[in-house]
Amino acid sequence: MARQQGEVDELFDVKNSFYIGNYQQCINDAQNAKVSSPDTQLERDLFMYRAYIAQRKYRVVLDEIHGAAANELQSVKLLAQYLANPSTRDEIINNIDKKVSGSINYGDHIFLITASTIYYHEQNYESALRVLHQAEHLECLAFCLQIYLKMDRVDLARKELKTMQEKDDDATLTQLAQAWVNIAMASEKLQDAFYIFQEMIDKYCSTPLLLNGQATCFIGQGKYKEAESALQEALDKDSNNPSTLINMIVLSQHMGKPPEVSNRFLSQLKDSHAEHPFVKEYQHKENEFDRLQKLYAPSA
């Protein structure tokens, strides 16, 4: 599906909306897009169904992608199955383990993204990187960069960013990757990251993803009121976005707000995103605290 230089990308708006986290707009644009070839139609459908997954509307994907669909669509359906049905996850992971243990088709970036996303959810970052390490697609490079940042390997993330810049410096994904690396580097780079998010908001629209990026920059600079304003706008757009709720919890602590404020966001996060790594880690710490409290409680 590679395009020659100068060739018009019929799906630019669809892709761009997906990358900046404007998932409903991505779906709307995909449904209205007039495509000129079967390859473009497949690419359109892939972005549309991935946007449904990002909205946690797994049933749409599971119902509409049938057995005769293209392999790339089957990969997207596999991710929906993994996220929708915890009871099937072990079997899905075993199947992926078998697939990636053999010869991997690095030309099928959708499978690479699916497999590495599932490993990422399992916090198996080594396997996720192993799947992606020879891939050249910009999305795969961006995901590698995110994983390196998750592992606090900013040095490796910067190398990945350099590769992305050499491949397409102006791409939305490359610009976002630059902002993520700037945040990880902190200090004066936080303002540079803020400008990248602001430029995208001015050029396209504000989304929870972009607003959370700005809020993170503000928090790092100690600009808590500005962070609160950005996060409130993000909440207005999606009241259940996990990143927004987590940032609100952190910000409430920084601003010295009453405990019930952060507890409210935490309860909402637990209710809406019980499988989120933040929630799992928090509950693990709660259980450990309770265990230690009982262990050292005075005898009756």
C-alpha cells in the first residue's frame, strides 16, 4: 500500500483523525470516504475498525468482520477478541506465540501492531519489541518508541525517533513521537512538546490525547491551573478516558485538593477500566498495604 511521492493520499483525514485520537471523526470520515481501489478500501476499513476498538466498541468489530475477510482484518478482530473477552486471552497469546516463533511477515504491519499491542497489554515488552524490531512501517517505529519510553529507555526512544524523522519528518506520528520524547526528557523540552500539541490542536482539533499531552507538559512545569483547564476540556470530550482520569488523580494531589476529589476519579477509573495497568498496580499496592497492616497490627 505504499504510495509514490506526490501521490494524493485519499485517506489522509481518516488516518490523521485516528493518530490524534479523534476516533469518532475517523469513523465518520471512513464511512464517507470515496475510495478508488480495493487496497484503499481495505486500508479505510482497517482504520475504521481500529477506531471502534479505541472507543471500546468491540462488538461492532466482532460482528462485522467475518471469516472470509482479509488477513489484516482478521488481525484487528483478534485484538477486539482479546480486549473483549478476558477468558480467551491465554489461548490468543499462545496462538500469537506460535506465529511469531516462526517466520514473521514484516510487510503485514497490522499483524505486527496487533501482536505487539497484545504483548504490551500483558506487560511483556521484550516480546513486543521482538515482534517489531525489523519492521519499517512508521506505526511500528512509533510503537517501538512508546515501548522504550515505557521502559525508561529514552536513549533508545531517541534513536527510534531519528529513524522516523529520516523516513517522514512531517508525518503526524513523527511529530507526536517528538513530543513524547520531549516530555520524557523534561526540563526545557516540555515547552517544545507543548508547542507540538498546540500546533496540532490549532491545525486539526483538540482531542483527549492532545490535551493530555499538554496537561502533562503543564504538570511538569508546575503550571497546575493550566493543566486543570486542559484536563477539564479533555473530560468534556470523553468523561471516561483513562489517561485523563489518571492525570486528574495526579493533579489533585499536586494541587492539594481534598482526598475525596482524587478518590472520585479513582473510583471512576476502577469502574470503567478495571483492566488498566494503573488500576491493577494500585489494587496490588492496596492489597500489600492491607497485608502489612494486619502483620504489624498490635495483638488484642
